[in-house]
Amino acid sequence: MLAKGKILDAFKKELNLEVGQTTPDGLFSLTCLRCVGACGLAPVAMVGDKVYGRLAPADVKNIVKEFKDLEAANA
């Protein structure tokens, strides 16, 4: 399996979502994109306006936590 598939699976597991779904609190939607203009950083994910590059599946939990913490601080 390619790294991008493993990363997508990690987001699905962490967020309890399938592609095309949104979390009940509206914070996260899971979509697949062909290009975010960051090929040199692949595999990448975008959360809000932030691009996370050179990802490994183990990074996903911290990315989700970082965004949740940021949203809580701004609430």
C-alpha cells in the first residue's frame, strides 16, 4: 500500500470518518484531493489552511490534536 493510503486510513481511524463525511462538531471533513501544489513535500494533508508535509501515519494523531487545541483556544 502506498504511503498516502496509509495516511488516509490513519485519518479515517482518528476521526472515525469515511471520505466525504464531516465530524458531528463540524471541525473536520475528510476529502481526497489530487493536488495541493506541494509535490516536493508529498505525502501531504491540509487541515484548514495549513499544509502538513512528508507525513507518516504516526503523525496524524498529533495533527488532529493540534487543530483541536487551536480551535479550543479560539473558542
